[in-house]
Amino acid sequence: MAEKLPMLALSPTMEEGIIANWLKKEGDKISSGDVICQIETDKATMDYETTAEGVILKIVVHEGEKAMVGDTIAIVGAKDENITSVLEEPQNAKPAKPSEMPPEKTGSIDREYDKNARESETENRKEQIKASPLAKNIARQHGIDLSLIRGTGPEGRIVKTDIEKYMKEKTGAPVSGISPVLKDQVVELSGKRKIIAERMTESMFSAPHFYLKIKINAGSMLNARNKLNAPLDDKNKISLNAFLIKFTAEAIKKHPVINSSLKGDTLTLHANIDIGIAVELKDGLITPVVRNCAGKGIIQIDRELKQLIEKARNNTIRNDEFTGATFTISNLGSYAIDEFSAIINPPGSAILAIGKISKEPVISEDNSIEIQSVMRVTLSCDHRVIDGATGAKFLAELKNIIENPVNALL
Amino acid sequence: MNSQFNYKVLVIGTGPGGYVAAIRASQLGLKTAVVEKDKLGGVCLNIGCIPSKSLIYQAEVFRSIKQLEHMGAKVDLTGFNYENVFNKSRKSADTLSKGIEYLLKKNNVDVISGEGVITGEHEVTINREKQISAENIVIATGSRPKQIPGFEFDGEYVLSSTDALFIKKLPKSMIILGAGAIGMEFAHIFNAFGVDVHIVELMDYILPMEDRETADVLHKSFLKRGIKISVSTKAVSLNKQNGLVELVTEDKDGNKDSLQADKILVCVGRTPNTDNIGLENINIEVEKGFIPVGDYYRTKLNSVYAIGDAINTPLLAHVASKEGEIVVEHIAGKNPAPAIDPRHIPSAVYSVPEIGSFGYTEEKAKEAGIDYKKAVIPYKASGKSIAVEHTEGIVKIIIDSKTNEILGAHIAGAGAADLIHEILLAKTSELLPQDIATMIHAHPTLSELVMESMRAACGWAVHI
């Protein structure tokens, strides 16, 4: 009997994946352990290992297409087997083998329920917009929101020409009477981009953010770094980010609520301080996570960080190496940004945004003017979890540690 | 304003364009009259679609003698008289013509008998004596078989399609010049009744307007039935002697040949009836015989419209009817589409096997540089076609590779002209192949072939 291969949850947070490429094609024989395709997930491209045996009779989700976890992506069975009945089964009646069950499924009925409810809600909204299947297809291909289009078909139905007209108007609108020579480029979003869009939107709209800004004198940190790096050759020099991770971890130790996750009606205060650091990639960004930062020395943190960044850039980073950060740091200092505010990276409850370090005149206690290496940092907090004073205490702690690195020893 | 004219709408001609326009106009509350110089119903009903379909039906009955014999029945053909076949075809035409009379009356359309000539932008003169005024004039004068120099119709040896419908005695042999829809239908009819048929076509394949693969189905089937077909062949000259016609032909390499037959049927197209209708009185000049029109089939005069075979749109009865509807709906202040979308027009060839099609042929799609994909399902893939012994044929669909839009469909085989409409409905309502592919089709039907072709387009044909 033919069986359906479902999209697997290849990471704890994965809700959907995009088939990056099929390594097997219809008619190919597969056996347990074979990598049959690669899936573009939250942030990396992962191998899909199958536990099924047989011949791929049908590929249901093609390259570049998206599937929710649990959706059928292919059908496997005996050669030449008739798969009509399997194809006609409703999507959600798919008894996957236990080994194929997405790891987080057990005990997460609520999440599953919420997801379904959310989906049917979106479906309902879509239903209210009347559009021909062809129009819907073209709109989807070009990422056009049908609610922006006026339908001219029967009963106000949106038809192909309406979409074409809309696209023409959008890209060809004359500016100040001069017909445009340059045309907008419409690019299909990469899987990473879509996921970033979804996650950032979800974070921004579910977590009420507030922002705390502080100026830190980075002089001592820079001195410490220079001393440590003096004997080291270039590739072993310790990065500023390693310092920031280490000092942040020390500050978090004293304010554990900063290192927590809100889930339904419970708050998890994480035992480990796992700090993610935002890294820019060609088609998006990724946050490699250095685990248990409080228990590691700065050299070890730096070494791990370098390895993770290397992997991220080569697209070989494993799923568990960039998910589940309990706190995140985003550093745009190298881009000469003075200061900025970041969006919290779930499941964390706060994120630290680091600006550039610049020499500034500072009026000190005794009214003299001193030139300091000033670094402006902004902490974004989820107000459901962290109150203003809590965030402020943490930032003050961080400032204290960075300005007096010796305090990290306390 | 209305009162200054006799009619709000005056339609010249009562073919499928004219009578539909008139009835629809009357339905919309417009005071309407039609002018007809001949029989109500025009070419279609009287000397076109309808009587030819009667002949085709009877040809199939005659061809089924073989089936009866297969069952062991002895069929005695001694009393067979083709004139009875002819008479029956006239009866169907007359019945329908009377039907039009009834429909026009029922819908309060005044019928004016006589030849109408336009004598002003709001005036038509009947039989050169009686002037009738109308706020809007609709020209629906149709067309007649096209005559070519050297092959003039004489009704005896050189036949037009009209003459062919009126044959009462079957010839032994017939040359058919032109392998368009009309020529192919007559080839089927006369071959069925035992006439030795030879088709001569200038283009390099029969039914040049159709998709090549479907035309090939018909070509092969005709050859099997003993119909001779010469393509890429030019008719050079014609001699009549000793009760026979001799046609001199030239192939593409310049080789001459000569064919002999009792009669030659010339079906090389149709000429619009736009002469002698008074266009010169309102300064409308024709282009290649056709009346130029713009949106809503309006001529350069606001009060004069033209539809059907009189204008340069596909010469099909159903096109004329639709154009007539658009014109009068526009006159009535409704908001119809300003013109028919040519990609949404079905066309049919009622030969056996039959052809039904619309939209892009594969050749046209290629020519237009469209990134297309196709799906072709043979009739043999259907249980029904095997059971009812109609295994000749294919269902072919052309799909846009990117959007999956249905661009065209071409069916050759039993029931093709009916089957095509499911796909055309999908096309006009912008359904995608998967919508038909996943719709349940009754088993066993030929319609399953349509479903199967859509499944093939989606990459999962089950029965091939």
C-alpha cells in the first residue's frame, strides 16, 4: 500500500518548509536513511532523511513550493502501484509512522489547535475575496494581495485581467508626467525571507516592545581586548562580540528574568544562558547560538562563535545551532550605526542592539571634559515579561561590567 | 426621440446573427423589425449548418450497416435512394425555419419580407419602394460560397456547398477543392454514401486552422476509409468534357497531374454579402468585402452596426449570434463586453471523427513565443470509447507553463464538438487544470478523457 511522506518538523520551531531541491525523482527507489530532498526551513537548508522504503510514485510538493509540517510532500509505494485512492484521501488523515512524527508534536496539542484555528481564520478571510483560480494563482506567483484589487468579473469576481491591470499600474505608473524608463523588479521571496517576515511580524505584534537606551564607556573593554589580542595572530584575535556575549551573560546571571520565555500562561526561566548573535547572510540573517555562555570563558565563546558563523555562511549550520536562543545580540557597530532598536527574537524576551563605538567628549563628575569611547546600546524588552525597572537594572549591570570588566569576576 | 423612427432596431438578415439580435433586442424592450429577402434563418438553417448535420447524421446511419452485418443481419440496399436522404435534410431545415418564424412572432419582432437596401443612416428601403426608418440599423447579411476564377459554379459539374446540399442523385466520384471544415464534412458525407472522394488542398495539411495533431487524426481516419487526400497541391485549371470534370493540379515541386471525377465541389471560403446592400449610400467602404467595425460592432456611423459573416470575425453561426447580442445590449444601454474574445470561440468540424477546439493551437502558441506545455490523451485510454467503438481520437490541451492557464483545447474524436465546452467553460471562468482534474466525472463517459487530459497536464494521468 502506498504511503504518504509528510513534511517533517526538522526543527522545534519549524511550522512549514520549502522544498529546496529533490535529490530523488519520481520512479526512483528509496530506502530508509536515504536523503530524498533538501528542505529550506526557518533559517537553513536541511536534509530530509526518509524512513520509508519503496519507489517514489509521485512528488506532490515540487521544488520551490511550500508545505506545512505534516502535509504530504510525496507518495511512496510499490512500482506501478495505483495511487489514486491515496491521492484522494483528505490531507489531514495521514498516519505517519511514529519515527516520522515531528519531535515536538507530543504534548503540544494546544499549539496544533491554535495553528489550525489560525489557518481556518485566514482561509475564511481569503474565501470572502472572490477571485478565479487562475487569478489567485497569478496573484500568488507575484505576491499580490488580492484584497487590493477590484474585480470586474461576474459578481465582482477578480479575474486575470484585473491582476494584469493592477501589476501594470503598479509598475508603470508615470511619475510627474515623465514616463518611467526604469522598471520595478518583482522578486519572489526566498524561504528565509518569508520566514523572517513571518517571525518578525509575529514577534512585533504579539510582544509589546519597549526600549531602554544607555551609553556605555567601552574604553576598558577595548583595553582588555587589546591586551588579550596582542600576543595572538590575526585569525585567533578575540572579537568584540565574544566580549559582549560574555559580559551580557554575566549581567543576565544577576537578572534571570531577562533570560526567559513566555509560553501561554507560563514563564520559563532558562537555566542555561544561550545567546544568539545576528549574522548577516546574502538572503537574510541567521542567529547562531552560543550555548551556556555563563559557564564558558571568553576564548571558548569566541572560538565557538567563529565556527558557527563559518557554518552559517557555508549554509552547513545545523538546525539546533541557530534556534532556541534565550537572549539575542544584534551588533550594527561595524556599519557605523550610532544606535538602533531591534525586534525581539522569539523565544527570547529581550534583545540587545549595539551601536558603533565612537570617541565622544564626556563631562565627568568633576566637570572636566574627557574623551571616551562611547558605545550606545538599546535593550528591547517584551513588556509581558520584563518591566521597565527590571530592564533598567539589567542594563545598569551590563554597563557596570563593561566599564569595569573586573566585575565580571564577582 | 423614439417616435421619430419606425423602429429602435432594424436588422437586415435573419440568419443566426440577425434573428438572435432581433429577439434579444425585443426582449430588452426595443421596438424591432427584421428584413429578410429569402427564408427566415439564413444560410445556417436553410443551406448550411442544419441540413448538413441532417446529412451527416444519415450518413452515420448508412455507415452503421456494417455494424448490422457484423451482427449477422442481411441489409438489402436495393431500394436505397439518396433523394430520400436529401428530402429529410430539407425537412429539418424547413422545420427550423418555421421555428424562427414562431420565435420572432412570439417576441413581437416585425418581419418584413423583401430585399433591404440602406438608403440613409437611419433608413432602409425595401424592394426599392418602401422606406423604413430606424434609430439603429444592424447589418447581418451573412455570406455566400466564394467563387474563384476558372472554377465558377455551374450547379452541375462545379458545385458550391449550397449546390452540394441540394444534390438528389449521388455522383460516382467527386473532387473536393479545399480541406476546410465545409470540405471535410462533405467528404465525410459523400464517402459514407459510397462516392469516391478526392480532397485537394493547397496548404500542407488538411484543416489548416486546426491544431495539427487533431487534423492528423482526421487525415489518417479519412485515408483508412478510402478518401484520397492531396495536400500542398494547387488547382491549376478545370476542363469539363464527356460528362466529367478534369482538374489539373500542381504539387509543390511543380509536378502537374490531372484528376477526373463526376463533379467538383469548391469549398475555398466564403464571400461576405456586403455588395448590393447600399453601403455606398452611407459612405461605408468595405475591406476585402468585410465591413470595418469597432467596439460593439459599430461601423463609423453611430447608427449602423454590422455582425456575423459581414465583418472580419470567424465565420461561425455562434459568433454571429453573440455579436448580435452584444450590439443590441449596447443599444439598450446595458454594459456588454465590447467584443468577443477570439480565444473563447469554440469551433467544430462535424465529420467523423469530429473536431472541437478553441484557443491557441500548438503551432500558434509556438509562433507567439508562449512558454506552453501540452497534454495529449488518446481516446483509447477511455473505457467508454472502447465499448462504443470510437477509439479514434485525442484530447489535447495547451497550458501556460508559468500560470497554468488553459490556452487552448483540441479534441478529435466522437463527441468532440460537445466535449470541448467543459474545457471552454473552465477557460472562460479561469479555472485551472486541477479544477477539472479533481472534479468527479461519471464513469464510463467520454468526458473522462477531458478529466484525464487535465490530470496529464498536472502530471498525474491515471489511465495512460
